[in-house]
Amino acid sequence: MTRDQMFACALEQPGAEDSTLHGGRCVRVRGHWIVNDSREPDALALALDHATVAFLMETEPAAYFQTPHFHGWPAVLVRYGVADPGRLREQIEKAWARRATKAQRRARGMD
């Protein structure tokens, strides 16, 4: 998956909006970012819960990692060119679900 494909996948989610954060591109749902540009080369930040972040870093450390800036935050950096595209799409949907309304999640069969 490329950077543009990762942003496109995030923008396909209901209610997702193209936006900016700290001068970089991000995708927001209900005002909260779910995918964000990163200063790390060939990586984007993905907003997920702490347990999922820990699991991804443990099971796929070449693709999912954190820099000291992200330690303690519910977000993980993704090397999108290395990450399995199917798994990455699932993680983008999880990031969306964290910020979506209950009605949006229900409409997608998530609640």
C-alpha cells in the first residue's frame, strides 16, 4: 500500500474528512484524526487503542512501531509499504470505528 492509498482508504470511511494537523495531512472523523502524516520516512500515524497498538508492534514490528513521541499515546506508526494491505485496511477501519458514532458503527454491522 502507498501513502496515497492509505489516505484514500481512510477517506472511504463514512464521515471521514481530509484535513491537516501540525502542517501535515490527516483524515478526521468527527473532528478526531484517524490517519496522520508522520515525520518518519515512509510511515503514517494511525490512531488505535493501546491494546491494539501493543499487539501490532509485537506481531508485526517491521510494519508497526512507535517513536518516543508516541509512547503512552493510543497511536502507532505504520510503514505502509511493508504492512500487509489487508491487515492495514482492517486497522484503518478500527481507527474509524473508535471515532464513529454508534449509529455509523451499527450501519456497518459493528455494534
